Amino acid sequence: MIDITKLGYSQYKLYFKFQNTTIEKENQIIDYWLKDNSSVWVGQIRGPWDLAVSILEKNNYDFGQTLTKFMQKFSQYILQKDVLLTEYSPMYSREYLTGRANEQSEFINKTPPQTQASNLRGQENYLKGPKEFLYGIPSQTYELNETDKKILSELSNNARIPILKLADLTHLSRDIINYRIKKLTKENIIVQYRTYLNLENLNIRHYKVIFRMKNFSPQEEEKIKDYVKKHEKATQLLKLIGSYDLEIEFEVQDEDELYKILHNLRQKFSSIIRDFDIIRIIKTHKLDFFPF
């Protein structure tokens, strides 16, 4: 996990509703975003929208240029779009899988898992590690050099890569790689190492619930953040700027479980939830925290 805020980037979220498309044309649209150097996540979804894309840009002008380029090519196939800016976002570990003390399927640590031995140390660090990773809060920016970029580019796609293979791919020495990774970790550019699972193979469904809020004071915001942080099926919260105010990701066994969660959430926070939309993530086509 890379703190993109410290690199000067903001996250923009795009939702698209298609029209007059074929399967082939939709695949072309998806392929466009897969190849785009600013897209960090591309997801095929069901609900009020058909495709979701998360983009990293350093300013509104660059984001506008990226969106305009896409719309010039595919606007005839877009019935509706929505643009949201992520104000901040805490991400949470998947404690529901086996329990925090025994979880073997996910790493969150501060030491790169480069060998089998270091993997074991990483699991020990994970047991002591943070449940939450937060990005989006402004901080002093850090200037990457070309060596850093090479390393982050490889680690963002395979954080468990052996250091000798990483050295071969980047054409850097093992000592340089070790030094740069330690420095990037110390500067909190690299903040976690996390395994992303094939949820479908585990019979787990991935949902986003996007909310429009009312009377959303800082005090109420803290209450719902604390509720989501403690919920074992919640994996991410995003505070948004745009037509929606809040997004929460849940990983559940089925739709019935999701509706039970939402029923409880609405009862507890009825005074601040205006309405919401439910999105099911069918397939994640791209996830790359350093796509540049």
C-alpha cells in the first residue's frame, strides 16, 4: 500500500452508465482504462452504474484532460457519468476471515515479504500491526527518484516478489533495493503490504454502498467512521466530494447479509442518512497503487 497523498496525488472516482453498447464495445472501454497510466482501479459493477474507475491525478486540470480524452472517444456510449473526489479514505484489514490472531491469508506489515523467512516475520508484525490505513489527509509531499519509481512499480503489482527477482527486473543491486525500500517505509510512502484475494473463489460478495447524507456534522462523521472501523465486514470507507458524500465497502456472504447490515446502519444513523445506492462489484479488472 502506497500513500499517494504524500506523492502529491488526489483520487478521483468515475462512475459510468452505458448506452447503445455491445459486449465488444464495453470490453473496449474497459481495455481503455486498463491501459491508462492514471487509473489505479477498474471495476465492472451492477446497480445504478456499469463501470467504476479510480484515477490518480495531481490537479483538477490533469484530471479534466484525462476525462475529456476518454469522452471524446466513447461519449456516444455513455448515458450518464458521475465524478467524485476522495477527501480521505481509511482501509481496514479483513479480520472476518479467520480472526486477527490467526489470520494467514493477508499481510499488513512494515517489512517487505521478500523471502519465506521474511514472510513469517511479516505475519508476526501483522499481528501487532494496524487495522487501519488512512490516505487522503494532506501532508508534506515526497519527491520520488527514478530508482524509487522502478521499485514501487514492481511492488505495487507483486509485494511478495523475491528481492533477487526484483533486482533482475529493475536492474538494481540488492543493497540499493533494500536501502530504498527501508527509506520509503521510513518516510511512510510504503505503509502496508496487503494480499488481495479472489473473493469469488471464497464465495464472498463485494459491495459498495454510496450514501447521500444530511445534517452531516463533524461529530456525526466521527460516529459513523468509528462504527465502520469496528464492523468486521467493512473493508473501506471513503469521504467523498460530489453528488455522494460517503462510500462504504462490505464483503459479505450474500445479499441478505448486506441488507441486514444496512438495516442496522440505517436504524443507528437514520438522522444523517438521506438515501443510498448499492453497487455490487462483479469483477476487478485492475488494481495498481502505482500505475504510472
